[in-house]
Amino acid sequence: MQRHCVLVVFMAILCVIAFSPPCLPARETAKSNRQLRTIVAFGNSITALRGKLRVYPTLIEKELTARGRKLRVVNAGIGGNTTEQAKARFKTDVLAHNPDVVIVFFGANDAAVDVWKTPPATGPRVGRERYEANLREFCRALKSRGAKPILVAPSPFRWTPALKELYGRPPYQPDDPDGFNVLLAEYAESARKVAREESVALADAYAAFQAYGRQPGKSVDNLLADGMHPNAAGHLLLADLLLPLLGEDPMARSGPDVRLHPRAIDCTHDAPHETVLGSGVAKLDDNSIMHVYSGPLSYYSPPGSTYIACRVTRDGGRTWSTETKITTHPDCQASHPSVLRARDGAIHVLYLAFRSWGWKDGNPTEKCHSDVWVIQSRDGGKTWTNRQRVFEGYSGATNGGCQTREGHLVFAFSHYVSDPGRLVSRAVVSRDGGKTWQQGNPLDIGGEGHHGGALEPAVIQLKDGRVWMLIRTARGQFRESFSSDGGLRWSKPKPTSIAATSAPGNLARLADGRLALAWNPTGCGRSELHLAISADDGRTWGPSVALAKGRQVTYPFVLEDQPGEFWIGYHDVHTSRGWNAPHARLLRISERDLWPADDTRPSPAVNR
């Protein structure tokens, strides 16, 4: 009797969840999302509130409210419900709220065959035809009242030892990884059929779950807490599946061309410039954030017309201070800065003093001139001093730096060499707080061309004391080099297995000791900017997540503001007046929104 009661309670919480990749396009809706007043989530235990778990109705309400929508989301989920049981409460729990949209999310309990009973059940709790009829009844009643129904097809399950003990007999197939879904797949098809024939919106959780599980390194199990119920990742992905059906693109817009992760906060300030170069940010003593950049135009502008500038936000990017000029050069174009704030509070800015560019017969010409300079502030950006050139030649971009445990300041950059013309990488190091600088040895991987060779590196100190340099190449992956003396002498560069397009990455050390990498992976060019985390100093990396998508979203910078809270800078390279015009953009996002629950398993990335 005790076992029977436990089983009944166990089955009473049987439920279903949906999943979708976070980049589905928005769809047309009968009502504008701005007109929504009430959304009812009508379902079983997956819809119902459950402890501290943020279920999908809660996530939807939070997301839409954050986007300025005035609405409420009514949670009408009850554990164990079939569509037959739900019919009895349809008027009081749904229609009484006069909803604009109703999410109808049933099927797993309807399809369940209680083979664990004595005697065993021989058929589902609610037959398939009756299930379809109930869904039709819900849809027609809602449409007759001017409400929009959204059907959710039940999501697949996965075997666990406990589930096999309960259900491991016909009609289920315990030896088949998908054998717990022999009937559920048919009920998912029924939901599709009803949605199609009744002309209502469908969130196809079953198909989306399976599509997720087919991705390299992923599994449907990653979305489930116990083989049936979703974890935080499942609820997050379900919310992303539903947002387009509510009239919302799950990726928010930043500027005319860029779409952001649905939980990213766009912090880009309104710099009144056509071109803004420099994606670096620094955290100041009062917890404000400084963005360092150049403007108002790009390299090819009259000498002295560009300058290095900064703005500061004290409210997480909602408002910004007026622009402060840091430095300018009357005889060239000061541009493309990167920033490093040292532990003593000093802010060091590395930037280019661009004059001109020329290339002929496979080599840089005498016109190639873009020196590297550094300047610093010791009063939080109020004044800037000790401006000095640290490299003479041609460098095309700077990409941040690091401070070692010994106090050395290390900035990395690349520059041209000839015969054949190509780029090599190196570092400049200060052992006296930025008063003087030394150049490290050049790192040459061969190649040829004005974008060939080793270029635009990033640096970070590893836990074993070495400084790691991650180098952009045009060969489909990063290369790496190591320094054991704080950045002056470097090992011969070797390939990594981090797939990367020809664009730089950026590294950051997090408060808990892990590493973060932002970069453009191979396969999507510069049109997607990703972030990944490593718990073992870059030997392996967890799954990456797209932060932004656009024509070109590249040249990233990573700052951890508070533990688990990231600022990401990047360049949106759009077309203006027929030429590429980069604009530096900023976003904030939380780690828990990028990798909720159990989806942070490391995957092979770097072999050392």
C-alpha cells in the first residue's frame, strides 16, 4: 500500500516542457505584444510554480516586463493534470481572467500508460482522439472570445533507473534510448495536427528537444532534472520558444543590425560619432564602469581629428557621463584603444597613432605607419599623464592586456614584417607600474599577406604563473604561446583546437579562478560573437553561447563586474556611406542566464 501511494504521488507530477534554440525569428501575431494585458499559462506541473525554480511563465513575465510591456502572466498549472481534468477548471482558471493569450501545455499525462499499477493499465489515461478533441475545444473557445491560443506539443522524456523500474515494460521499450516516447511522439503529432487544422500557433517542444539533443556535445538529458521534468535550462529554453509567438524576437536589437542574447542588457551609450573604435571597459574604485574608445571618425581622416575618449556609467549602463577626451595627436589619428586597470587603481590605455597604410608587391611599403602608444591615469580618469610610444612601425589593432601576480603589466599587439609581408605578435611589458616599457620577442608563424601570420593576440596569466598568449590566425584556429618570465620571452607558437574565424579573441580571469573567452567561432564567420568558460585554465571549455549576431560582431572585450556578471564590449561593423564603419557596443549579461542548471559540462578545446 505504501509503495502504491508513493507511485501515485510520483505520477501525479508527470509533466512536459518545451525547448527551442534562442534565435528563432519573430512571427506575426493577431495582437501586437504592446496590447497584451493578460497571458494565462494553462498546463500541468511543468507550468505550476515549483520552489525556487524559475518556471517558464515567470521567465516570460520577467522578460516582457523588462522590455516595457504592461501585462500580467497568470500561472494556471496544476500537477498531474490531463486535458480531461483541465476541462473541469477551464472556465474558472482560464476564461475568468479574460485572457489575451493562453498557452495550452498538456500531453504527457494524457499519453501516460500506468503499467506500474496492479493490474497494469493497458492504454493511455486519455485516448489520442479524446486528447485532440479536448485541445480543439480549448482552442475554439478561446478564439470565440478573441483570445489567442498557443499549443505546446509535449516534449520527449529520457530513461533514468527510477523510470525504467516504473515503466520498463510494454508498450514502453526500456532498451531503446527513445523508448519512453513511443506514445508521447504520437501525442506530439496530434498537437501539431490540431494547431494546423485550427490555425493556431504551435510551440513544437518535442521537435525542438530532439533537435537540441542532436547538437554536438549536447543531449536531451541536459534539459531534464529527472528524465521527465525540466531543469532551469529547460524552462529558459521554453521561454525562448514562446517569446516569438508572443510577438517578441527572443534576441533583442542593438542598433540597426545587431541582435543580442534574449537576456542581455544593451548598455551602448549614445556617442555622437559616425565611427567608434575600442570595446574595452574598466571597473573603477566606486564600482562605476569606464568605456574607453576613439572617435569621431576612423583611421582615414585628417591628422589630429580623431582622439581617445572615455565615458563613465554609475547605474549599469542606463546613463553615461559626458565624453571626456583623453588624448589626441596633431600629426596622426589616435584610435582603437584598449584598457587595463591595475591593482593599484592606475588605468593604462594602449592605442594606435595611425598615419597611413600601403602595400605593394607582397610587402608593406614605407607608407605603413601606425605606432603604438600608452597613456595612464592615477585619479580615476580625471587626468592623463606619462604618454609614451612603446612601438614604432605598423600595428593594426590592440586587444587588451593583463597584470601578473608579480605586478608586471603586459599588453599584446601585432605588427608588420617583410619578405614576405605578414604580421607577427609580441608583447610590451612594464615592471615599474607603467613608467617604462620593454618589448618581448616577436612570435612568427609564417604566412603572407596584410592579414596573414600571427595577429591581434590576447594575454592572460595562468595559475602556474605562465602568461598565455592566444593569437588570431587565418587558419581556422587560434595559436598559442607561453611566457615564463612575465611576457618578455615567449615559446614557439603552436596550434590550439579552439576553432576560430580570422578575428581576435579576448580572455578574462574570473573572480572564482576560471577563464572566460569571447570570440568568433569557425562556421559563423564574424556574424556571431560567442562566450565560453574554462575551469581548467583553458585546457577544456564548456559549451559556448552566442551573445550577439549581426553583419559583423567582433573584436570583443570581457570584464567580470561582479561574480557571475559580465560586461562584454564588441564592434558592430556596419555599412555607412558605402564603407565599413565600426561602432563599439556594450552589453551586460549574467552567467546563470547563459548556462542555467546542468549545461556547463566542459568539452575538449585546447590540447597542451
